[in-house]
Amino acid sequence: MTIKQLRAFLAVAQTLSFVQACERLHVTQSALSLAVKSLESQLGGALFSRTTRQVRLTPEGEALLPLARRLLAEWDDAEDAMRRRFHLQQGHLAIAAMPSFASNCLPPLIAAFRRRYPRISVTIHDVINEQVVEMVLAQRVEFGIAFEPPRQPALTFTPIHRDRFVAAVPPMSALAAQASTTWSALLAYPFITLQRPSQVRVMLERQLSRHGMTLPVELESHQLATVGQLVGKGLGVSAVPALCRVQMEALGVRCLALSDPVIERPVGVVTRADQQLSSTASAFHALVEGSGREIVEV
């Protein structure tokens, strides 16, 4: 049975008049009759008994009537729900973002998105950089925000910002009075960093190795927030993404520009190359691309 056939049947069943049913559906009588006849032919029998003066439902027509009402109501509900989704009046957005972005830059983006689309619910997975990529690949989320991952055919990366690493030093450190420092000066102190296999840790070690330097790691943690707490207590120094500056300074850590070498890396949107984004995810992707550069500047 088609929706067109069911609508024709229901209109005739409710009006018991082919003329009134035609007016209700805005179709010709021949088109209406054809729809009803094709439905009867498909089901195997008459749904209406017709005379020149009267139209009545057959017992089979009576049996079909409540089913047709329910099927059309469910169809209309489904059609309405999908229309609301395409017009962003209903839906859900799931995002995976590395903690430095999730805690510092994502809230204003979510606020702007919710102002435009207040009926879209949002779930934020603030997970380490490597897990962002894993969640996108596993299709647990459509959308991830992370450092640029190693190139692979399954992923698409859209850069929105280049994040530069800054020095994080205790407030009582001799370095704290300076506006900037160098890696050579920073590495004279005990170093606190993230544990492997963190991409931040791997990237720092790789970049410094090219300049003949090594990290004198004395303390390590899984979370940047813990690294900040340890630095704030004067247990050592660190280098963190500039995205974390506000978070680090809230912990009492002093952040300085860091050079010789300058280490930076693109931050952007990670999606599956073979998956088309939903209307909801596409709208958020456009928002991040359009205003993300301004929001993430620190």
C-alpha cells in the first residue's frame, strides 16, 4: 500500500462521498477512483460498496479504516519529525573534543549554536586527543575537534586554528617575572608533562629532538589539569597548548611565550571521509569554521 492510496481510501471512508473526497484531497475524480481501485486490486477485494446514490464501507473496509488512520498518523509524525530535523528544530549533536579545547573554547561555540538552535540537545565528550580520533573513526560521534592527526584515507581534517605551545611556570619561579622564555631556559627546571602515548608529549619530544634537546621529565600525568596543579605547587615547569592559558592561569600558573624553537600545531575539525554529516552536525561545522578562529584566539 502506498501513502497516496491510503489517503484516498481514508478521505472516501470519512466522507462516504467520492466528490467530497476529491475536494478534500484536491484531485480529480478519475485520479481518486484509480487510487482506490488499485488499492482494492492490491489487497484482493472491495473496500467500498457503491451505488449511484450511496457509498458504504464493506466489512473489509471497516477493518482497514482504523489501521489506515494509525498508519497515516505515524507517517505524518515521521514526516514532521524529519522536517524538524532538516530545519534544525529537533535533533542531537554529539561532539568529541580534546580537553584544552572543550574546557576553554567550546563553551562559547555551544552557546552561539544553542542561541540559533535551542531545540538541539548537545553531548560533549571531553577526551584526550587520541580518543577524539578513535571516536570519530568508530562513528560514536560525527564530529571531533583535535590536533591534526596523522594522515589517513578514512579521515578528513579541516584546520581552524594554529595553536602555539607556551611555557607554564610556577608563580614563584624566577621565570614568572618574564614575558617570554626559551626552551633552553625552561628545560633547566624539572619538567612536568603528559604521559605517553599523548600526542602532545610525542610531538614535543619529536620537535625538540630535531633541535638536539630532550625533555627532563620528572613528573607526568594523564590530564593537563593535573599538570597545571603540579606546576602551580612549584614542583616543576611545563609546556602546554596556548588554548589552555586561561585554565592554567586560573590554577595560579604563569604562562609565557615560548621560542627557540616555536612549536605549534593545527587544531581543527576531524570527520570521517566516507560519512556525510547530518544537518545538525553540518550547522555546527559551519559555525566552528566561521567563528572558531575568533573564539579560539587567546
